[in-house]
Amino acid sequence: MSGDTVGIPTASGDELEAWLYLPDGAGPHPVVVLAHGIDAIEAGGLAAFATRFQRAGWRASCSTTAVSAAPRGSRA
């Protein structure tokens, strides 16, 4: 089992890349959104957690990029 790379549109017009893990079979399936810490990278280990949720019948989504919480135009 693995995830698919998807794009999630944002209000600013940007796109947030994420992995989406869908379980087998007809839903409905519960959803969990996994978030990494600041400055995390794809290799940070979220895929293993997402796969566990997927195998248990959950849909799982996790961001593949670090996102700054700083307001636009400020220096983070």
C-alpha cells in the first residue's frame, strides 16, 4: 500500500503538495490528517504512520513540504 501525490489548493492560489493514502474497499472511511513539525521533510517518517492508518481502513493525508506559519511578507 502506498500514497498518491495530490495538490491541495490554498486561498492564496498556491498549491500544497500532499500524499493521500486511500484504503481498499467502499467507504465511507474516517480521515486523519498527519502534520510534521516545522522544517520537516518528506523523509521525516510520516509515510509509515499513514500506511498504518490506511491498512486499518482510514484515509490519511500528510503534507510533503514544510509550511511557514509566518504572515506573508514577514521574515520567518
